[in-house]
Amino acid sequence: MIDASDLLPPSCARELQIAVMGCMHALGGEAMFCDEDDDFEPGTVRLARIGDLVLVERLGDRAKGKPRRFTAYQVDPGEPGVPFRLDPDAALFVLSEAGFYTPPDWELTLLHDPHEWFNETLIALHVALEAWLRLAC
């Protein structure tokens, strides 16, 4: 794990947070995972695929002390609708609530050096949001 504050200015971390949440809101749909170690209930995991980037939202559970979190994975390029596997070693970052506050505080945990993925990932998120906004208008 890499401390986000060491490698990303707060404005970049905030921009990534906004883009991830926007894409999940616009493009995310329910998904089912068969090989998950965690015990998430059906309907609590959402997924959005943007090219070779997959965003996974786990809604969290106050009773179990599990905060809401978003994880971004790099996956092999593939055809839409073709099954794929999320490799934990290919996770780029985790954006998670720091507690159960309203409004929530967010923590960004970098799992790989952002110099390797940040610009490309943020551009892909913005392109996906721009396309969605054009369709929504």
C-alpha cells in the first residue's frame, strides 16, 4: 500500500474520487461474484466496466463495521459480455469511507504507483462520463 498523500496532491485525489463516484452512479450495475471471500449480501456489489478498467462498489454494512468502498481493477481487454476475473494483484486503488459519517469522509489507498496509471485512468473515467452526459441530455 502507498500513502496517497505522499504521491498525489489532494486536488488529484479529489478529482479521482469525483470521477469514480460519477461513473458508478452513471454506469454501475448490480453484479454477482461467486469467488468472493467476503460475505456480501446479494445486491450490495455494483460493477462498472470502462475499457480495461473495472470499478467495483461495495455498499458496506454498519452492523458488520464494513464501510462503503470503491476498488479499481485493471483487467485484460475483452469483448463486452465476455466473463472476466478480477485479480486482486491488479487492483490500482481503494476509495473507502473513513467511518459512517454524514457527509462521509473518504480515504484513498493506492495499491500501485499512480505514476503508472493515474492519467490514463482519469482520462478513461472522464471520457465515459462525457459520453454518458451526451446521452442523458
